[in-house]
Amino acid sequence: MLILNETQLVLTGATSLDECCPYCAKALGAYPLISSDETWPCVYHAACAIQLATDILVDLFTFLSPPPPSGPFFTLSASCEAAHPQGESYALNESQRD
């Protein structure tokens, strides 16, 4: 509900413009304000209500359209296993260090 005057503000259950906006934590201060129907009585700055709605839409879009799955990071093949059989040591000998 759009709040444009003191009478409408009192109808939402808010006591004054000194209350804090739940989104930005600043005093409500001036009109226009918006009251939430879901969490009664919550009064927001109009800009905060728009930002909150945008955040919710972005989160929903991200959730409902996830990125495509990525390919495997590495692949094991028979040729790799043949080149390095199990039990083979990979440490350098004294003669190989130079």
C-alpha cells in the first residue's frame, strides 16, 4: 500500500516517521512510503521497497535458471595408467637431480 500522508501511516500501525526502515535502517523521514501486506506492519521507503523487490526477482531468476553443467575437470584414460603403473616411485634419484 502506498502511504502519502499521516492518516495512511497510522492505518498501517506505524506510530511516526521516526521509525526505522527495515531494509536500510534509516528513519522513514518523508513520504512516499510503502507498507508491506505480507509482514504487517512493515513500512519501507519507496526506493527501499523497489530495491527489495529487485533483489527478490534476481534471486528467483538465478534459482529458476541455473547455469549449464560444466564438463569434467580431468579424465582418466587407459594410456595414463599404462605410462605410470601402480607402485611406481616418482621420487628423484641422486643421479636425476643434476
